[in-house]
Amino acid sequence: MQKILGYLRRAVQEFDLIQNGDRIAVGISGGKDSLVLLKALRDFQRFGLYDYSLVGITLDPQFEGVQTDYSPVQQFCDEIGVEYHLIRTHIGEIVFEHRRETHPCSLCAKMRRGALHDNAKALGCNKLALGHHNDDAIETFLMNLFIEGRIGCYAPKSYLSRKDLTLIRPLSFAPERDIIHAAKKDIPEIVKSRCPVDGHTSREEMKNFIRAQEAEHSGFRTRVFGAMRRANVDGWGGKTYVRDLSMDDPETNGKPERFHMLEAEIARRLKEGQYADIGN
């Protein structure tokens, strides 16, 4: 868990994810990513760097009309001292039985997001932490590029004005392999997904593509993520890569000089309000 805490602390500082007084809802599916996120946030809380509280929330889609047993999650939350709420929904029934979607993932994700946002607000939370890790970001970026023909990704931090809720992704720098290792060591029991299409999605195909590229071109993941950071795609540049459009000319275009990475320079510009929207 030490490595995960290092990744989490870096993300918190780079993207300004946590402030004193935050009440943070943690979306818990019962899988490795969300449970490792919860444990890491709880351990990070004990360091005393920030004064915040945590609330675990699980949405049960009730796939095939069957309630999933989340008692291992409840027990884990009790052991680490985190408030926990299980919300039963009919999302599975709507997506797979009523709508009979050919590509159900988009609708299911949209409905789960809406329910999670609403319940986080109902529980008095101002932030919602999601378990997306570094591999997820790279996969999403490449899926948007190859499938939708656009350059983009979800943001490490985003504010939903209609909900007055901030979404944060504290595991943004954590590779999936380290999360798997942490889960084996620190998470007593994983709740397996009952989704009928689990493991047969476009994301799984992209995972396989990235594995193949990594095997043939070592460092593929690192280079893709580095490009996302340097280009500040959807805020992924954070506080390190501040792009100055005034430097876009033939002499500097595409070169490292376009980005200011000196802490003093970033601090000066932030103080002057030039980059007031960084991380939002």
C-alpha cells in the first residue's frame, strides 16, 4: 500500500484533489480498484495532512434481478472505520431487460453515474472519489482517439455545476499492476461483478491492444501518458505542465520549451491568477 499512497499523494498535490473540510464519497463497486482507493484514502487520512471525512457508497444494479452480496464490503468498512451505504437499484433490469441495449455499457454507466452523484449529495458530500487508475486513463484516451476520432479523456478532477459536486480520481498515477498487488496484500475479499458482459467490452479489447503494443514497443504506456500530460489533455498536465499558447510559433512548436515546468514560474503565474482554472 506504500506505493499506492505515493501515487495518491502525488495526484492530490498535482491536481489539488483534497482540501480541509471535505466530505468525500467513495464509489465502491466491490472490485479491486475501488477497495484499494478506499483503503488508501483512509490511510492517507491518518497522516493528518488534510482534515476530511469519508463515506463509502455502493450501488447494486441487481443484474438479472438478483441482489449482490456486499457484506464483505460492509465488513471491510467497519474494520477500517468508514461510514458505508448500500443502495439497491433497478439499473440492471432497465438496461438488459427493458431497453435490451445492443451496447449496454454506455447507458449503464450513465445511469450509475447519475445515481451515484445523487446519493453522494444526499449524504452531504461535496466530493466523489472514483477508482480510475493510470491504465484506465490511457485506455480511455486511446479509445476516444481510435473509436470516436477525437483527442480527449475524462479529467482527474472535474466540477459538476448542476450537482455542485466535484469528481476526483486519486489513483490517476497508479498503474493497474500495483493496484492488483495492493489488493492481494491489503483487501480481504473482492466482490466479483455480476455484469452479463463483464470481460467482453471495447475496453477489454483496448487492454489487449495496449498489452500487444507494450510487448512490441517497451514503454508504450509511459509515452502515451507522457503525451497526455505534456499536451495537458483535459487537465492531465496538472501543475507541472502549464502550456503557454503565446509560445506557439514555428521555432518552439512541439518542443519542450512550450511548457513551463519550473515551480517558481508556476507559482508566480498562479499568484497572478493567470491559471486560476488549473485542476477544475
